Amino acid sequence: YGVLYVNRSFVVENHSSMPLHFMISHNLRRSACTELNFSLSNLSLKLFSSLLVPPASSTRVYLHVRTSAPPGASAKLDEPEKLQVDVSVSCHLIKDSHKLIRLSATCRPPHL
């Protein structure tokens, strides 16, 4: 908990001959203890929610995930918590173009 993870990414590819506009979102509530942001850089957070991919090219999207212990977690410090998040990628110009990426993790409290 309390750690920023940036070593996960996925690639959005455009195989068409025209630029395509992609929308990227996730299903975490704003009140969730875990924060998920999309970035175009692994080293710094460059936020976006829509992405324009040029023709016949691809763009890598980095996931910046910060985990936090849920309220009242001090009573269950030895039990790992399962985290599942759905990341949605859709293209407005292509009908029915929608991909779902399931992100799952096991969060454990820090130990010495």
C-alpha cells in the first residue's frame, strides 16, 4: 500500500489509413482507495483520457497505479486484498470497436 506502480502498459494500434481517436477509461470509483491514471510517459504523469493515434502507427499507454489501504484495514493487516479494475478502450470512428482489459492484483501491506 502507498506505492506508485508504473511498470504496466498496453499498446493502442491503428491499422487504418486515417488517424483514429480512442477513448480510454476505467471502472474505479472516485472514492476508491486505489488511484489509476493513464499516461503517455513511464517516468512522469502526463494525464489524458482521449488519444489520437496517427495512421498505421501505435501508441503505448502507461498505467500509473497508486494503492492505499482501505479504511479500517489496520485490523486485517496480514490479509492480502484482491484488486480488479476494468480498463476500457474504444474508438468513436469504428462502430462496435471496444476492448476491455482486466487488471488484477493482490495488494499486501508492507513488511519489514
